[in-house]
Amino acid sequence: SSLPSPLGRQLAAAAPCAAPGCPAAAIPGPDRCGADRASRPGRRGRRSELAAANPRGAASLARGAGGGKQLPQAIIIGVKKGGTRALLEFLRVHPDVRAVGAEPHFFDRSYDKGLAWYRDLMPRTLDGQITMEKTPSYFVTREAPARISAMSKDTKLIVVVRDPVTRAISDYTQTLSKRPDIPTFESLTFKNRTTGLIDTSWSAIQIGIYAKHLEHWLRHFPIRQMLFVSGERLISDPAGELGRVQDFLGLKRIITDKHFYFNKTKGFPCLKKAEGSSRPHCLGKTKGRTHPEIDREVVRRLREFYRPFNLKFYQMTGHDFGWD
């Protein structure tokens, strides 16, 4: 039976393009997946219509097509400077994982473009393969949990976390490399240096209050659908941490110790063979960059500040990350 309109049109817009076995009736117009998309009237309107509705059935419709594009079944949602790029690069070695290379930023910046636009960014997959993406800013975006849940309540979420103090310093170091004229880490950390009042409005500090951000996610997803990866263990024992991730995603444990070697110069694990390559691969030149010396008293004060939030996060996740 045909789907009711306008819901039918919305679901069709998010369904895979010309997948084998896909009935011709489900493909609206001869150029459903053709090159003439730009010339078709009203496409932007339909996309925003889809974004407004975001029917939950879209995800299931978009699955199971041989060689088609699917909405992601798993998303690395955070955190910035936590080790998300490393995790994605390592995961892409797995033959059953297909992932977008660039960060789509759909659920924070481009949501109005609609699910059809989002799905079109994804790589083609075969039956049994998982589609993934990573955008670390999702974890701290208030609207993201509801939006991802509207796409599919079954989406698996991965959060890579690391010591919030070292994460903040790493975040600052990245900004400093792009804008050398910014104030010192110490001056940005405090609202008032004399009283020791921390400026929680500074994103480098705010991102590390993991317990606060997690509360928003738990209103839309059960904790069993979230995996918390240790950024520290991803460096010290990548195969062990990847074992947990593969189990969580329901994948065969294919990525093991034999895939990694340790680069002593960078202090980072590297892949012996990257996806689609026979050569060793280390993460980009920005990984393992030297952090500036930070005043020890500032570090001590930050550790004090984060401690209660860390303990709450350990309780919420059932995992002690050992940052304190």
C-alpha cells in the first residue's frame, strides 16, 4: 500500500537511492538519484519539511540496501580533543565499518538541510556493514540528543573522554596554534584569579564537565546505548579499547594488537596499515603537539574544580576513568 502524503514523501526522500530491489514507484521522478537534482523545483522546501518532521521510520527505511547509502547506525558524538579522530581512523580498518571522513556537523549546524541531505553524505555500504560518522561537538549541543533520537531511537552513541584538565589544555593549544595572540591559558581559566573563581563559560572548561552534558543525553537514550571510551587507554592500549568498541557495535573482533605499532617520537599508536592502504599510517602532524607549560597552581585548582563532576560522571557511566 502507498504511504500517506506528506509523510510518504518525507520517508521516500530519506530512503536509499535506486537500491537493488527498490520498486520504481518509490523513486519519485526519473532523476531521483541523477545529476539533474539542482534544477528540480521545491527540493529545498521538501528538505526543510523533512527536517521538521524527521519521521522515526526514516532510519529503518534507509537500511539494508545493497550498495546503497544509509543513515548512520552509530555516531561518535564526543568529545573534542578526546581522541575521536584516532578512534574513527582505527575503526575504519574494520571491513564492516564504513564512515564519513569529514565531520558532517548535521545535528548541530546543518539540521535544516534535512535527513536526505545527511544520508547523501554517507558512504555506500553493503549488507552487514555499519555506517558511522563522528562530530565531537554533538556531545555539548543541547538539541543533538532529541534530533538523533528522532532519526532513530536505536542509534548507538560513542563518547571518547579524557582527563578534563589535559583536554582543556589540548583544546587551548589547538586554538593557540591558529591564533597566537590569544590570552594565556591561566587568564582565560579564571573569572577572578584572586578568588580562584573558574570561568565555566569558556568552552575549553565547559566541555570537560561531562556529567552535566551526559544528563541531556540520558533523557533521550538509555545508558546501554552509549559507550564511553577512555582517550588515555586509546593511546596506551588501542587494541584493548577497540575490542570494547567492536563488541558494542556487534562486530567481530578483527582489529587487534597486530594492527598497531607505537611511534615513540609522537608518543602515539599508529596503524601498520590504514584503510585502503598497504602502508603504515600515523595521525596528522597536529597529534602529539607539545603543550605549553601551565602554572601548576592553575592545574591544581582545575583538578579541584573538576573532581566532583568527574566522580558524578564515574557513577553515571559505571566506570572509573582514574583522573583523580
